[in-house]
Amino acid sequence: MSEQPESKSTAEKPNVALENERTAHAEIPKTRAQMASENAKTAKKLVFVVIGMLGFSFALVPLYDVFCDLTGINGKPSNEAAVYESVVIDESRTIKVEFITRTHSGMAWEFSAQTAEIRLHPGEMGEVEFYVRNPTEHDIIAQAIPSISPGIAALYVNKTECFCFKHQPLKAGEEAIMPMKFYVDPQLPKEFTFFTLQYTLYDISATVQPAVVVAMDNS
Amino acid sequence: MSTETLNDAHDSPDGHDAHHEHHIPKGILRWLFTTNHKDIGTLYLWFAFIMFLIGGAMAMVIRAELFQPGLQIVDPHFFNQMTTVHGLIMVFGAVMPAFTGLANWMIPMMIGAPDMALPRMNNWSFYILPFAFIILLSSLFMDGGGPAFGWTFYAPLSTQYSGDSTALFVFSVHIMGISSIMGAINVVVTILNMRAPGMTYMKMPLFVWTWLITAFLLIAVMPVLAGAVTMVLTDKFFGTSFFDAAGGGDPVMFQHIFWFFGHPEVYIMILPAFGIISAIVPTFSRKRLFGYASMVYATASIALLSFIVWAHHMFTTGMPVAAEMFFMFATMLISVPTGVKVFNWVATMWRGSLTFEVPMMFAIAFIVLFTIGGLSGLMLAIIPADFQYHDTYFVVAHFHYVLVTGALFSIMAAVYYWLPKWTGKMFDITLAKWHFWCSLISVNVLFFPMHFVGLAGMPRRIPDYALQFADFNKWISIGGFAFGLSQLIFLALIIKACRKIGEPVSDQVWEGAEGLEWEIPSPAPYHTFSTPPLIK
């Protein structure tokens, strides 16, 4: 099997063809053994691409989170406690924040916002409470997941304290009030006059770490 | 013989298959151990055809249930399994293996290579495929049934509301993916390294070009599909939370990862079709293909653009307007290179000496009907309109126009075009014309009214529907049964052709056919181009 020089200039070829140009351009006639080892070489390169793309598919997971954190487009507020210090309160405008709750399918808890809505200035500290009750006859550990709509507002909600930062265990028949403290960043763009914060409660008893269950029994 | 030397040097240090050199082994062992590209191409094509009939039988179950409103034949859970497995089988079992089969048969003959570059891997990539589909199909008979979450296996449907057979689904998709990747690597290596002297890139037939680009798409996105199913597997069985909000994951992320694979996948299923049509139209127009270079660039641009349009499948998930606009315009941009192709085919026919042999009939049907599918795709790309069309039968109509009258018709056109070269005998033209006309009429009775019920609001993937859709659904089902039966004509024709019944054909077969594959004898000998041809 022999190869002869390519007549077409590389500029005319789309990128896909470029990768193996070197081998396609070899000028001396090759033996079959050389040809086979060349094929193996090309195949190996392509296997690396496959492995790379498999890695990329898993890398998409953190990339997705990073992208959403930077742009705030999926309405996920930060899951870490913010520190409230030297925040300038912008008294020139008032923001309305609504609170809604829901439980995931199969989650039997009663879950409601004690405060349905709150009006505050950007930078001002707000405190709201949520009511939960476990009406079932067994202990359940819950996790609340927040979501803000419109999503961009999530970038400007800073929680100093939230029940959603940790697991919430309730024994059978128990009830509780769960507090949440937050302030709205004064940097919030002017076009936002109100937004909605939703909490969804999930039953995570089955998947939670055993350590938490122990802690719950002791409490 | 060149294949053997290649084998010995590359993947078979002991060289124990050297006996291929002297004769073609007989019986089942020939097919089991074959490393011959023509044999493997035949295996792929038969496998695809069997899968097409099985997937088609499932479609018949779906259409029988939807013949009239109400639940009458199957229960909803089984109905969902039918829609899911029908989709998986048609995509991964019928269309993709059929194209791989055509690639195996034709690419070495078109570029003057003695065989595929990696013949042993070729054998392996075919033979793992039946196992994948045995696993998938057997899951239908397990307690709790097979996968019922749609071929797109959206989380949390597949991670939280699915049965234990999800594990089998995941492993079968893994195997299908490995098979496709190996097939794609083989195609790329063959095209890059094995072209005959003088066969420069810009002299390659378009079928070779479109397959080269398709193979790169496969190598790029099949691993992403493997990643997605693996995440579903670990979410379901090993307590991870990739797609579970309660554990910090995000179900919408599933859709992003899936469609990052899924959109290039639809071009994987149509680019080789473009190559086939670009081979057939010039032959029966007795003209050179109009705009060869622009065809190559259009194919490459479609492939590149396919990576930046995935979220148009997810307009209703609540994306920011800016992102929706980006994906809308990027999607519409794809219609430019696609339009170039349709224009070039029509321009090739313009003032040509047209004759309407069976492959040409399928090719012309492809051009018209694929364009209808492309236009409904443009409608779906419009964000506000998509909110109405999303998850309705309009979407079903759209993707069946591009996949059935697009990809599938092109495969049938290809089979009719190259079958005489494979068998050395002309197929039964009367049967072929019956097959064409029955398919053409029934496929439109089947899919065209779906546009109307979809626009009127009938959702997809449901076993029952509101009364006002009854009349159209009756017609759709009748069209479906007719289309299914028409394929039995095709089966009869293929069996007849394989038994070598028919008039002998010349080497060129078709009067206007040009290319290396028409310069070798008919039927194509077991080994071709052991000495590379010189291309002027």
C-alpha cells in the first residue's frame, strides 16, 4: 500500500480531516506492516479522544454547577452561611419576597411558611419562620432544597442562617419551627422588585449518613 | 491478500486466520469469525433489518392501542415500555447499524482500500451488538417490565420511578455505545489511512465524507451517552445524587447532558443519508453532483453546529430568555447548510437526463419528505411556538419525517442502489416499485395527520386520548399498519435477491453510475483492491 502527496492545500479542509494529515501525506511507499502500525497509531489517538469525552461527560457535572453559580440561571442560592457585616441598607427601594413551600412526592410532612411574604430594603436583615410537622408514625429525616424565581435573583440572596443548611430530623408526631435569616444584596439590579423563594422538602431518611441517625437518637 | 497481512501485523500476532487467504470458509463459522468488510457489512444490514421489524412490531402495538380512544389492548405501563423500546431499537438497533453496515460494505470499495483498517475490531464491534439487544429485549419479560421512561430516559423517571430492569437498560446502552465507538474508530482510521494513491480528500465520494464526519461525531458524543447512563445507574442503585435535588443534584442537568449527546446523535442518523442521496441523484440525473465542495463544507458545518444547539429540546425547562434566544438562532442557523444540500440536489437534477429507477424514486421522496421534516423542525425552533408544540404529536410527526422518510428512506435507497453490485443480480423491480409506492403513500397517511393532532394539543407518549382526536388517530393507525405491511414486500425482495434470483447486471449496473465501486465486477468479489487502484 502506498501513499502519494496530497495535492489539496490544508486550508481547504474542514478541521475534522486535519488530525491525521501527517500520516496521509507520507511520501515513501509503505509496507503493509508499516500501514498496520500506522492504523494502530491512529486508532490509539481516537481511543484517547473517547476516554477524554467520557471524562468530559463527568466533568460536565461540576462545570454545570460552576456555570450556574456564576450566572445564577438555575435559581440555586448559595448553600453556605453569609456573614452580615458592614452592609449598607438601600432605603430608596423596597423588595417584596414571597415564600412558598412544597413537599416532594411521597414526603408526608406538613410544611408551611409562617410568613407568606416580607417587604424589606436591600441590605436589611429579614427573619422568617417555617412550620413543619411529622404526622407519620415513624422518624423521618428531611432536607429542604431552595429555589428562587426569577433565577438571577438567587445571586443576591445572602442567608446568614437557614434550616436548609443541614438535615432536619423529626420524630413521629413531632413538630417544629424552622428559622431562616437573610438579607438581599444592595447590588440587586433595579428591575427586580420582588421574587419568590420556594423550599421543597425531601425525605432523605433512606440515604442519609448513619451518623446523623445516631445523633438524632441521642437528641 | 492484504487484509491478512494487515491482520497478522496488527491485531493477530499468532496469525491463526491465515487460511482466509485461500478460500472463503463455509457455513456458520464463516460468519462468526469473518473479518471481511463485505461479510460484516451484510451482518450489520441483516441485523438492522431484523431490529427494524421488531421495533416496527412494537410500533404496531402502539398504533393498535391508539386506533380508538380508551384503553383496550395493552395496559398503560406496557404501552410505555413499547414507546421506550421502540425508540431505542429504531435508533440504536435499526438506523445506526444499517448505516454502519453500508459503511462497511461501501467505504473500502469507494476509496480503493482492500478492507477496513481494523478488521478484527470490526468483527467484535458487530458481534457485541446482538447481546446488547438481547439484554434490552429480555428486560421486557422481567417482573416489573422493561424500561418505560421513554428512549430519552429523563431523570427522575429513570432514577426514581423505574424498575430494576433499568440496570439492564444501562448495560445494553453501554454495549451499544462501545459497538458504535469501535465502528466509528474503524471508519475514521480506514478513511484517513487506507485511501488508494491519488484518492485525495476532495476526491472522496460524499458518502465517504459524510461518514467520516459522522464517525467523528460518534467518537465525540457516544462517551457522553455512556456517562449519562452511568450516572443514572449510580443514582438509582448506588446512592449518588447527580440528578437528585435532595442530595444537591439537579434533574435539569440530566437533560443538558443527555441532549449534549442527543442532538449530535440526530445528525449521526442523517449525515450518512445525505451522502447516499448525493451518490444516487447524480447517477440518475447523468450529471456531476452540483457543488461538491459546498456539500463537504455544509456537512462539516452541520456537524460543528450540532454541538451548540442541544438546549432547543429543553425550551420549557425554564431557561433564561438570553439562553433560549441563543439556542433558537443557532438552531435556525443549521437550516442554512441543510438548505445548501437540498439546493445542490435539486440543482443536480436541473436539466439532467433524469430516469426514475427505484433508488432514484426513494431519493426524490427523501428530498421532498425530509424537507417537510426539516421545516417542522424550524417551527419547533421558534421559542414561543415550541411552548405549544413541546411534547405533542407535532414533535412525533417532525422526528418521524426526518428519521423514517429521511434516514430510513435513504437506507432503502442505498440498498436498492447497491444491492445489484452486492449480489450481481438485478432485484425484482416490480416488487421494488410496489414497495416504494405502498411505503410512500402509507408513510404519509401515517405521519402527516400527526401534525394536525399535535397542533390541536394531543400529547405524545400516552395510551389514551381525548375524543376529538379519534378520527385522525384512526387514519394514523391505518397508515401505520399499511406501512408495516409494506416492509414485508421489502423483506420478500431482499430474500429473493440474496438467493441470487434475477437478471445478471453489468459491472457498472446503472448507466450513469460513477465511482470505484462500479469498476469492480458484479457481484463484488470477496476481496477487492488487494492492489490499490490508481486514481487519476
